[in-house]
Amino acid sequence: MSIAKDYGEYYAVCDICGEVIGPCCDFYDAVDAKKENGWLSRKDANGEWIDLCPNCQSASAAMDFGGVI
């Protein structure tokens, strides 16, 4: 889900725990908000991009949610 659009506003969503940043005015503001808040984008085991909030960036946190990293 990473960046979601809802009623014309954009939200960054952690793909592990569902933490949300937003609303943001546009897609690029949501990308900037992720970076400003220490989020990372990574590829999962299937090669898909996922966004991780700071709490979900450790390997142990990922394993708690199914080991998607």
C-alpha cells in the first residue's frame, strides 16, 4: 500500500504495521514526509517495494509480521 490516496489526500502507510503519516497534499509530499520521519523503502522477498516506519525496520520486527523482508 505504501502511499494511499483517499478523497484527494495522500497518506504514507507502513506496509508492516499500518502506521500512517498524513494527510499530504500530493504524492511527492507524502514521499518527503516518509523521508523526514525516518521511513525506509525496501524490496520484500517477492521483489515488491514496501515502506517501513522506524519501528518496523529491524529484522525482528519484520519477523513478527510474517518476515516480509
